[in-house]
Amino acid sequence: MRNVSSISIRDVRGGAVLAVKVVPGASRDRVVGVLGDCLKVATTAPPERGRANAAVAGILAGALGAALRDLSLRAGGGRAQKEFFVAGVSAAELRRRLAEL
């Protein structure tokens, strides 16, 4: 993936926090690319009762090679821009994994 350096990823205790722009109700589940300082992720799930958030966590886990249990929504539950916490990895490691997509 290109422009990974512009994504907001920061180290925090126990892992890293990744800025994500979510597009619910899309035609397919996928990591779209970089949008501003966020990783853009599209999901077919609707933005109802946390369905899109759960779907995006699964998409991210698969793309990053992480276990679903290692991802959690940290901020932005009801907004399109969110922050996901990824346990056990550094910001540098997340950037490396995203660059390989």
C-alpha cells in the first residue's frame, strides 16, 4: 500500500492505535487505502448496533495478520472516523504490515 507514512498510528502502552475511516454499507469488505491521515476500510455491514465496527475489526485483523481478540475499538463508536487499538504490536510494525498490503 502506498502513503502508509501519512496514516496516524501511535504507540501506546501494550500496542498501537490506528486511525481508521469506515465506509459502511459498501459493496464488499476491503481495505481501500489511505484517506488523509486514516486507513480507509469499507464494509458491507450496516452502521447499526455496532455491526460495522465489528466487521471492520475483522477486516483489520485479517489484513494485519493479527488475532481478532487483539483489536478493539478505542474511539469513534458512532462516527465514521475511528481509532482501533492493536495489542502487542508497535506503530512501526503496523506501518510495515500495511505497506505490504
